[in-house]
Amino acid sequence: MSRIVVVGGGAAGLELVTRLGRSFGHKSNHEVTLVEPSSHHYWKPRLHEIAAGTFDTELDAVSYLQHATCNGYQYVQAAMAGLDRETKTLLLRNNSGQESALQYDYLVIAVGAVSNDFKTPGVSKHCLFLDSSDQAQQAWQQINPLLRAEGNHRISIVGAGATGVELAAELAKVSAKLQRYRHGAELDITLIEASDRVLPAGPECMSGKVQKALLKQGITVRTNTRVQRAEEGKLVTAEGEIIAADLQVWAAGIKCAEWLTQLDGLETNRLNQLKVDANLQPTFDSNIFVLGDSAECPQPDGSFVPPRAQAANQAAGHLARQFKRLLKGKSLQPFIFNDGGMVVAVGHDYAVGVLMNDKLVLRGRFVRNLYDTIFRLHQRVLFGWGRVTALVLLKRIKCALNPYYKGNLS
Ligand SMILES: Cc1cc2nc3c(=O)[nH]c(=O)nc-3n(C[C@H](O)[C@H](O)[C@H](O)COP(=O)(O)OP(=O)(O)OC[C@H]3O[C@@H](n4cnc5c(N)ncnc54)[C@H](O)[C@@H]3O)c2cc1C
């Protein structure tokens, strides 16, 4: 009997426990446990929809408790707070602050990453973040009154990566819809980026097309603009310029939580990601695996697996197969990320994507459908095709009957 404990039920961790639970949970004596502080799973690349009031919680949120029961794994609602590798014990802390211990034979850490404020003064106090569903809901609670008020309101978004671009475009779309209903404010959205192009971590061929689509939606894009500090109602740039706003969102860069640097000798890089080898393991502990955004995993060409949803999903599928090998006493195979391209949504009916090693750049409504397919593939792992088909049909019907802007997320 082996106890496999997976910490973090996000894009990587939830797919992994689903696969492992189905393989081992019901019919073998291996035990699979998910440790996750939240009660529900939200697909992180859609958090901007929660912030903009367009997310359908009824259809697209997953209850961990229910999912665990149906898929053969245990769910412990708590956060990992420490590790003792010698006794193979995790320290857990629940939402009321109570501590407990959990033992493992194999531990998988998949706790993701958060935005990086690069220690910019004032950012944590004066900016909103979109790193968790709670933060996205907090953002929505502040954006909603702005959208419904009369007059003109300004929103600044720092960071023109996928998060910043998708949020800016979604807000512009919602604002335009409300204007059509002759209700609500005009939003003046400014997207601020320190580098010389939007999507600085993506292929260059995408940036121009995405920027053009943003400008067409009335969004002001400011590249080569480094924010030096944030204050109440304003951002101050390195040149001393003041960018005033009613609301400021920080969506720049990524880094992992500080506590990962204090995990019983596990090595981290400057972004606090845990360093692993190609087998997704720290070189000196064969009972631990790390995957998704919290891992720095090398690739054969010397690069590292990128912090993207697609990479997290592939790593989860790979590790599920490796566990089957491991528990049969076979050797592990390395994880090699197969980059299937990148798609970024620019509003709910337009997206830009690159495929075939950046050779093919596509844009338009059908690319937006491709973007949705990535989410549906994630749901397929969690529920199977039958339920995903039902969800897609239900969504179509609801979209035809209900307004795009829900505005009443509970
Ligand atoms: C708004 C937004 C838009 C994005 N858009 C895209 C996109 O278009 N394309 C793309 O490829 N990527 C996108 N990303 C990035 C993508 O979401 C991540 O790369 C992906 O979710 C990483 O998966 P993960 O499993 O490593 O981490 P996550 O999905 O972040 O999951 C981590 C989980 O760990 C849990 N956790 C955290 N701390 C603890 C703890 N102490 N103990 C236990 N559990 C813990 C969290 O609650 C969470 O459930 C976007 C991200 C955001 C925020």
C-alpha cells in the first residue's frame, strides 16, 4: 500500500488526483489524497471572467468534496505549511488556523504561483490581484459598482501578459455591452507593460495582432512603461509620470510563495520555484515530485518548462503514467513538454493564437472556440466527454437566454 499525497488542486494537481484516484482509488489499496485550502476549483485562466462578472459559477466551478467522492481520492481542506522529509510528514493548517500532520509515501507539490510585484512599493496595498478565485471575486466586488455607475471611470492594469490582456479585453467588452443597454459607465482601460510589447513571454508574431485587437476595443496600451510605485488612486512610473485610476490591478510576472523556500532543504530558484530534474523530482529525494508553475523543470534544449496551463496539464498526465510505472517497480521516464502553441482570448468572441512552433498565427472567433477547447479538455479529464458535452450544451442554452454580463456572482 502506498499513500500518495498531492498538494494543490489546480490545473496540474486536480488532473493528477483524478487520474490517480480513478486508477488506484476504488480498486487497489493505494491511497490518493488531495490537500487544498479552497472548497471549489476554478480553471485559473478564467479568473479574469470572475473579475469581470461573466463567469458562470453554476456550470464551471467544481466542488472538491463531490469530485473526490466520485473519483476515488480523499480531499483534505487545508494548506500545506511545512515538511519533514525524514519522517515523510506534512504539516497542514486548516482555514481556522488549526494544525495537523499528514504522512505520505509519495508527495506531489503543485501549489502554483502568484503575480510578482517585484517588491514595488505600495502595490500590495493599492492594487488588486487575480491569483485566486477569492481575489478575483474581491476584484469583481470593486469593479461591479464602477461598471454600473454613471460617468467615466479609469482602470489601470499592470502587466500585459495573458492575464492582463484577457482582463482588459473582457472588461472592455462588458462595458461596451452595458453601454448598449444604455446603462453603466464608460471604462477607460489602460494596460501598462514594462517591456516593448504586449505578451512579452509569448512569441513576437502574436504581440502586434493582440495589441491591434486591444486598441480596436478602445484600450490604451502603454509599453516601455515601468511602474515604480503604487499609491491610492495612482501609479507612478520610473519617469515620474502619474497614471491616475479609480482601480488598479497588478497582473505582472509570476513568483511562488515564500514558504516554498523553507521546505526542509528543497532547493528553490529566484522565483521561489522548486528545482527539479527531468523526472520532476528534487535530485536528492525520490519520494517527492513537483509540477506545474511551482516547478523549475529543465528541458533537453536547456530551457525550462514554461508556467502555462498546457504545461501543467501535460505534466499531470505524465506523472499519472509514471506513478503506474513506479508502483510496478519500473524506472521513471523524463517529462518533455510538447508545446502545442498559445492562445490568448481578447474578449469573449475573439482570440489570437500561434500554432506549429509559431509558424501559424490565427485570429478570430473560431480561435476563441479553440481557446475554450483547452478548458474543455481540462474538464474532460475531470468528468469525461459525456458530462463535458452536456455542460457545453447547457452553456449554449444559458447564453442564449441570459445576458453575457451576469453581475450577480454568489
Ligand atoms: C487570470 C489568469 C489568466 C491566465 N491565462 C492563461 C492562458 O491564457 N494560458 C495559459 O497557458 N496560462 C494562463 N494562466 C496561467 C495558468 O493558469 C497557470 O499556468 C496554471 O494554472 C498552473 O497550474 P498549477 O496547477 O501549477 O497551479 P494553479 O492552477 O495555480 O493551482 C495551484 C493550486 O494550489 C493551491 N494551493 C496554493 N497554496 C497551497 C498550499 N499551501 N497548500 C495546498 N494547496 C495550495 C491553490 O489553491 C490552487 O488550487 C493564467 C493565469 C491567470 C491567473
